Amino acid sequence: MVAVSGGVDSMVLLDVVRQLPGVLLTVAHFEHGIRADSDEDRKLVEQTAKRYSLPFAYEHGNLGPNASEARARTARYDFLRRVQQQTGAAAILTAHHRDDVLETAIFNLLRGTGRKGLAPLGPNAGPIRPFTHIYKKELMAYARKHHIAWREDSTNSDETYTRNYIRHTIIPRLNEQQKQLLTAHISRAEQSNQVIDRLLDALLAPTENQLARGWFIMLPHQVAREVMATWLRQNGCRDFDRKEIERLVTAAKVALPGKTSDINRDLLLHIGKDSLEIRRRRQNRFSQPIRNKA
């Protein structure tokens, strides 16, 4: 399944992968409903999918002009995962490129995220991203050479969005040597993260949605943060930042038994005397435990 926004990056990705022999594709487009003209993006993607004789999946998010970047991203990936499940697609392809890798790393560092933030688009970070070694200017050159139509997102020039400020103000001030140095740091972080993730997954594999509280309390605080983040991911929660992890770790270690701490709108951390448990919210007062989705 190819995620296609209508921008130049994803339109190039669609043009490239449609030419691969023996690959069955679905084109997926999520219209956030943030811009008044976003329906034109959908029309372009739908017409292109029709021209290539490819199935087209579409959803209108109706998020409104004040939607945050985080909310838009969550809604988009929720849609992509639903389409993947419905179509039985083996993978989701996105058009993130080398500039996106640099931007996202800087964005996450400014947010105060941990080791994952420096290597956010690594090989184990969800969708397959075949363009992460290619710069934006190369995709633009391909689009012009092959006469590929695309649409510019007018919000991309709005520097009130942090990511746009990074894209238009910070990245252009980096010379090629600095970009290569940052890329090398990201590559090393990706390698370290893979090793750390394997160790944490093996450590937490038997726990499902419960952890021994006494064991967790005795962990060094930095290690406890890494364990909490991995445990949340194993139980289906991926959208959190360093501040939220710090809050949950503190609650897990010092809160009185019987207390709960919010994880997100769907999940709670229940703190017992001897155990910690991730529970799914219910309308009634009895929250049911969830199964590990890893």
C-alpha cells in the first residue's frame, strides 16, 4: 500500500513502485480536512490511481484548521493501518526522504525526546521508507524529468509550524559537511537502538500488560524510562514524549497502591502494591486488561 498525499514526494514514489514487476498496489490517501483546498489533492491522487488502474482508498479526517501536527499524524497513520488490515497489504510505503530524516531528528531533539528521537525513521520504525537515502532535490528532478503532476501544500510555508521552521530556516543553514555529520549521528543511533530494542523486547516479552512493581522501582531512572517506553509500545501506545514518560515512571515508582495515571484517551496505568498494569478504559468503572499486541 502506497501512502500518497498528492505532494511531489509521494507522487514520485507512486510512479516508481507502480513500475515494479509482480507488485500489487493499493493507493491510500488521507484528507486531513485542515485546508480548504485539500479536496484538490484527493482528486489528483484518485485520478492518478485510476490512470494506473490501481485501487484507491480514501478517508476525510475533517480535523479543522487548528489541528496540531501530532493529531494529524495520528489520524493519518490510524487510517493507513486500517486500510492495510482491510486490504491485507504486506507493507505500507511512505515517501519520507533524507531531508525528512534530518528535519524529524531536529524536531524531536527540540521536543526533548530520547534516543528514539534521534533516529525516528529507522528500519524498525513502522512503514517502509525506500527514499530515506535520497534528497528532496533529487525527487524534484525526477518529477520534472518524467512530467509528474503534484500539488503544493500551502501550509508547508507556514513557519508557525515547528517542522516548517526547521525546513525553511534551520536546514538551509547547514552546509553539506554538517548534514553528513548529522546523518552519521543518526545512523549510529539507529544501530544502537536496534540492539537496545532487542534487549528490551526480550526482557519484557513475558510481561504482556503487567510488570512487577518492586523490580521496576529498583531500576535506575534512565533505564526505567526506556523500559516504560518499550512497554507502552508493546501495548499499542506509540504517541508520547519525554515529559509523559517521566510522569508515568514517577507515578509507577511513588504513587500509592490503587491509584491510576492517564496514558492516553484509551489507556490507563493502574498502580498496585506489587504490580503495574496497563488497562483499557471502559465506560463503566471496571477497566479490563489488554493483551500485548507486539
